[in-house]
Amino acid sequence: MFTGIIETTGEITALINRDNNLEITVSSVISKELSIDQSVSHNGICLTVVKCTDNSHTVTAIAETLRKTNLGFLNVGDIVNLERSMPANGRLDGHIVQGHVDQIAKCIDKVDEGGSWVFTFEYDLQNDNLTVEKGSICVNGTSLTVVNSQMNQFSVAIIPYTYTYTNFHKLSVGDYVNIEFDIIGKYVARLLQLRG
């Protein structure tokens, strides 16, 4: 489990296709501290470390992961948000994040508000996912609060610290991000659906 509080960012140094899988190598300050089999969130996707060096680590994304996330859009040199799984005695500073991306969303607006930035994202409604005003949403692994919830759109406000120390400063209109909707909201929606 993760919290959506980004620990650091990493740079993609290699992308290798192996059959239907994608092997991703990332260079980061935490790479030397990782171990094989460890779960690490990469842009909100829980991936298992399969190889480590002093300054990089490698993970593998399978076909199912590639279908549901923005990993297929990555290029060497891109920056990804990284978070190690939460220790059992850790603080839940963000919200409950599983690292299981529900779908991708497209950035359709970015507004500089002179000290903060408001990003608006649009997503496909076919999966019945939803947001609520002031509810939690995970965007590229970052725990955020929804400030404007619409039928297939939502906005988030980004403070300067988050803008600088995540890959939000690299995000432009037209880019795709990974979205994990709030697990509590998903359970409530499913329960209501089952009750008719």
C-alpha cells in the first residue's frame, strides 16, 4: 500500500521491449536503497523491482499494465514519480493508494494562478469511475484533493512544493496521466450497484 506522498522522482534511462512486456530502468536517489522483489510506485503504478545497481533499478510492466496506464507513452529521459510502499508503522499522510491504476486521463487545461497551478483532466466514463468535490484522487501516484468534479472531468490545485518535487512541472496540456480513484468511493459505488 502507498500514501500518494511522492518520495522522489527518477529518470527513465532505458526501455526494452521483451515479448509483450516493457522493461523499464530508472535512475534515482533511492535506487541504491531498493532490493529485488520490493514494490515501488512509478507514476502511481505498483511495480516489482527485478534488478538493482548503485544508481538505478529495473522493473517490468506486463501487457495488462501497459493497457491501463501511460507507461506506453514513456521515453528515455522522462521523469517519473516514485514512492516506496508504506511501512506498517508509517503515517498515512496522503490517502489509501493501492498502486492499481484504474485508467488514464488527458490533461486538458493547465492554469498558472500565481503561486499555484490548477490542472484539469478528462477521462473516459466507460469504467463508471467518479470523483467528488474535496475527495481524494491519485494522479501519477500523487495524492491530491479534487477541487472541481464534473461528469468526466476533474481539477486539482498544485502547491509550489508538489509542482517542483514531482513531475507536475513537466506536465502539459495533451499529456496523459495515470489515475487511481479513491478505493472507498469505489467500494461504496459497487455496493450501491449490487443493491440495485
